Amino acid sequence: MKKFIIYLFTALCMSVIAALPFAGGISELFSFLLNANAVLVVSLCVLGFSLTSFLFGIITRDYSWVDRMWSLLPVAFVWYFACRGGFSIPLCLIIILVSIWGARLTFNFARKGGYTGIEDYRWIILREKIKNPFLWQLFSLFFISFFQLGLFILFTWPVYSLLGTEASAPSVLTWVFAALGLFFICFETIADQMQWNFHKAKKSAGLQQNYDLKYSDDIKNGFLSQGLFASCRHPNYFGELGFWWTIWLLTLSVTGDIASSGYFGPLALTALFIGSTIFTESITSSKYSEYKNYKKRVSSIIPWFPK
């Protein structure tokens, strides 16, 4: 946790340093934050956090620093956009939804030890595959750091599209999409808890302790395949993508302008999750022989009736 606090402090300092040339000096920094283009401001923040993530990866040999910001920076960006947009009712609805989303994700990440130095196992495996140290550092700089942090700007862009719109009473569609966003948060929360309960049972079984016997078959196979996981292999991904597509639909219901609505943000997030699914499942299939049959029976991301 101490390392994470040092990381945050360093990243914020780097972000300020990146902004100073545009602000015209430290005395003008506050005015710059209030009046400059909002996307420019968050882009400079991403620049600072990207460089810090890359440097901390080299120093600590832990490349999950961006993962630790996944539930924090998007929330900060949305609050910043809302501050610049005057806290209209649609922006306030989005603030509430995104803040709940961030709290849920932060809690789930923290209880798994994400802020205490546990690196994502996929980076460890990928580092072994990319044997050349120079190529790995290029991958760390451009994909892990710049691309992923830049993605935070893209999938929060629909909120930015509300800046400058005239304040008006939310339409029925706006409220419907707000309720739908809350549904996806609940869906993710249930999936998180199911996964957490399974891994607790799996750990207890490994230590030869008592555990919930309903997980016996799944523990034997090595992965969870019941509950929400019986209708899709990645219900968390479905909830995550559903949430950010819903935020886009909510903003679109206000602006009515597809061209400037930021649809490319959720689209880029979808592409990332599809790639992540393919890579993660290649690892899981190599570890657990029954997973190939599970893949044949159950839908990947969108819930559907099992075969």
C-alpha cells in the first residue's frame, strides 16, 4: 500500500509538470484547469500517469500499476467533466452511477490484494512469452501504460460530450438508461461475489478445510461454471461493457448527436475485452482440460442459454 501511495503522489506530480507548459506557470495552473479544454487537461493527466506507470514497472518489476487506477481515474475524469459542465441533472445521474461503479470495482480489487503489490498473472505469463527485454518494455510503455490509460479518456468521452449542452429536464429515455446502468452494476456485483465465494471454497479445499459442497464439481474442474457463469463465461465483462455502453446511450438521449457522442470509447473498450477474453481463455484452457467443453456449452460474454 505504501508503494501505491508513492505511485499516486509521483503520478500527480508528473501530471502537474506536464500541464505547466500549457498553463504558463504554476501561478496559472488553477485557472488552466478551470478554463482549458477539458480533454486536454485529462490527456495531460493521462500522460503523467502513463509515464509514472512505465517507470514504476521498470523499478518494481510489477506491471499492474495501471490496473490499480482502473476504478479511480475514470471516476475522477467524470467528476471533472461534471464540474466543467455545471452539474446538470444528466451529469449528476452519471456521477452517481460512475461513482457507484468505481466503489464496487475498488472494493473488489482491494479485497483480492490488488493494492498491496499483487501483479496480474497475465502480465507475468505475457512477459515470459515476450522474451526480449527491450520489446517487453516497448509493450509496457505503449500498450500497458499509454493505451490502457488513454482508453480511460475514450470510454468517458460520452460524458465530455455533455459539456456545452443546454440544461433541460431529462427525457424518459434518460431515466431508463440510468436504471439500466444500475442494473449492470448489480449484475457485476453479483458476478464478483460468486467468483469470490468460489475462490474461497477452492482455497479451503486446497487447505483441506470445510467448504460449500455445491462447488465440489467446479473445484475439481478448476473454474466456476454455475450461477451467472452458467449463462456466460465472463459475466463481469458483460456487466462492464453493458455499463459503459449504457452511459453512452444516456448521453446520446440528451445530445441526440451520434457523431460527437463518443461511441468510439465503448467500442474500443469492447475490442480490448474481446482480446483479453481470447488471451485469458487460452491460459485457462491450457490449465484445465474441462474448460474446452465449457467453452462449447456456454456463451462467451453475452448471457445465453447453455447448449
